[in-house]
Amino acid sequence: MTAGPTTDTFPTETAGLPAGVDPELVEVSDGDVFELRIAPVTKRLGDATVRMLAYNGSIPGPTLRVRQGSEVIVNVVNEGDLEATVHWHGVRVENRYDGTHETQAPMQVGESFTYRVQFPDPGVYWYHPHIREDYGQELGLYGNIVVVPTDPEYWPSANRELTLTLDDVLLEDGKIASFSRAETTHVAMGRFGNTLLVAGEPNLSLSAQLGEVVRLYLTNTANTRVFNVTLPGARMKLVGGDSGRCEQEQFVDEVLLAPSERVVVDVLFEEPGQLMLEHHTPERTYPLAEITVSGDRVVPSLGQLYEVLRSNADLAAERERIAPYLDAEPDKTLAFVAEMDMGRPAGAVVYACPMHPEVVSVRHEIGGHSRDDLHLPDAPGNRERTARPMPEMRHETAAVPARRRSDRSRSARTGASRRRQRPRTSRQRSGPRAARRRSWPRAARRGSRPRTARRRSRPRAQGRR
């Protein structure tokens, strides 16, 4: 029988733990069986050696590369610090395999669960816990999935591809700042880190050739930081996002990624030298990764094709079909007010919705009981003038970036215009199969080829055991 925890915080000690390994690129095919193992490791971050959590010993976890339309069996073994699930972020899977707390019983430490994951849509996705994300994900439990489209013309031409996660961790006295076991830490506003990580590294170095077009799959795995990514000295073209390719490709000076967001940008390196991938804020600029561009010109040259900005007729037609609904005036406007008591004195407090200043919510204190009245402007369709929620009901919210829509493509801001309408993305489902050239940073640096998952006959769906 295993003894329970003896402290109210998760462990930070590194004694006896194995060192983390480099992430792998794993090619998985339809019907393959793949294992993910959650366990603690040590990792070097600058001068500090810290305790983290890893999938298969690496941070980030293995990148899974799979053909569109495939189904893969993933056996997850939990040898971590707490109960766990795995959520396949953005992937359309069966509800029972979605990895959220309400769709499966969490894996306790020492238990396992078998997921059957389908990949109907091309693009870049990621996997992570859906229990105590503030802890598990912060400590390294995240990894990417690249779904290769069956249509060879889905993406524009590129010489190679790189998959990069963007993250931050908070270091204190040579350790990752502690997390409470009893309650979620920094639930309202998230926890900003003081060490930025790209592909799990604080000082990542990459290389490119003169004239090379490199596709970057970027994923923001931080719990609260918004990354504003720039690459001075090279050109960037936005070609896709959370749900696939853009409706209209565009050249950009920067791309803005909220937590959990993905973008796909093609970069053209036109001059040799040292470049810096950067996170730019109004206060300062943070280095993310150094890129060395050699003078050796790449073959084949894709410079002329890079100048073409493609459009997606399917998405344009889809938007045209729903345009009347998007442009229609609302029948009714509701305001949702989140109130947190921060020591304010009791009394009437007035809130105005920033998007609809004509909608006002007034909080009353009546005989020791509170009541919220929602006052709507006179307009056709507003049959109910006042909406009254249940007394003493309160809602706590986390800070969410404006205009955020869960698991949908969002805007990438350009230097020319920060109000440009966000490009839409599609989910292409058919087309001829074609092989694609692969190039991944860690595998290439080690001179190794991506390993392939073992293949078995497809078993029946399994539950936890």
C-alpha cells in the first residue's frame, strides 16, 4: 500500500529521477498502437535542474505525425503525481475519448486508459491533461499532433516543417515554484513564468538555408501568457490556424497566439546571418530562439511560389452562406456579469458591458440580500426587460483574451493593421494521397530518422484497467 502525500504541495525534489530525453517525431498509421507514459523527470533550465513531468520522458512529449482519416489506439499509463486524463485538443473524437473529467473516470496514479483517436481533419493539434492543468501542463505535459492532409495542394509548397511549442515556467530558488495539492493555483488570472521555453528549451538554436521556405507549426502551451511572435530579417506568411488553412493567406509582421492557440506560418529566409525569433510586448522584446541562416542556397528554390497568396474557395462559399446570420441584428442582448469580492464595501454597484454599453447590470443590497437586475434598452424582441439570476449566485472567471473562441481559428495581427478580420480556416476531408517531405529539428540535429509506432491488429475499444 502506497503512503499518501505528506505535504500540502506537489514535490519539487529531483533526487533519484531520470533525466529528460529529447522529444521524438513518431510516425503513426491507421490502426497503430502507441503508448504514452506520464512520469516525473529532471530537466536542465539554464543554471537550474528542476523536477518536471513528461510524456515518454520528454518535454514536450512526442510529436505524432499521422495521415488524415487515420485512427490510432493510444495507451496512456499514469506514473505521475496525481490523477490524469489526456485531452486531444481540437481533434474531433468520440465523446468518451475526449479526455475531460466528465467523459471518463480519471486515471489514478498507477492506472492506465486506452483512447481510440480519429483524425478526420488536417492541421496542427496538441494533447495535454484536463485535470489540474495549472500543474501538469505547466510542468511539461503537452505535445503536438500534425495531421497530414490527403490533398497534396492543401498547404502551399515548403522545403521543410518545424513544430514549436511556446511556453513559460516560474522558477524560484532554482526550482519550479510550488503548486498546492488541495486547490488550483492562480486559478483566476493564471501564472506568468519568468523563463520562456521554445520546444521545451530556454535557449533553442535552429538552422536554415538561404532561400529556404520553412513551415512553422506554433502552439501556445502557456497557461496565461499571450505570445506575440516576430522574426526580424525574414518574411512570414500566415497560411493556417487552429482548424486548418486560412480563407485568405496573408503576409504578416507578427502573429499573436493566446493560450492553447495554434498558427501555421511559412517563413522565407532571404539573407544569410543570425536571426532571432522574438516575443514582442509594448514594454520589451524577449528572445525565443536563435536561427542561423547559412549561405548555402536551398534546392529546390520556392521563392516565386512563396509570393503567391492563395485563397480558399470552400471557406469563402461557406461564409457567404451564413453571411445573413452574421450580419443580422440580435433579437435579444444579454449581459453576463462575473463578480469577485475584493473587499469592496457593500452597496449598489453598476456594471456596463464594454461591447454593449447600453446594457447595464445593477447590483442591489436589499435587507442583507443581493439582487442583480439586467436592464435592456427598448428594442423589438426584448420582451423581458429584466433578467434576475438566483440570489447570492457568484461566478469566478479566468482572464480570457478578447474575441477568443474555443478551438476555432483566431486572428493573427499584422503590423499594418491590428483590426484586420481574422482569416478563416477549413477542415478539408478528401483528395488524393501524397507523400510529404519531412524535416524536424531534433531528429535532424541527431541525424536520426523519425521512428515508427508498432503496428498491431486493431483491438476493440478498451476502458480503463
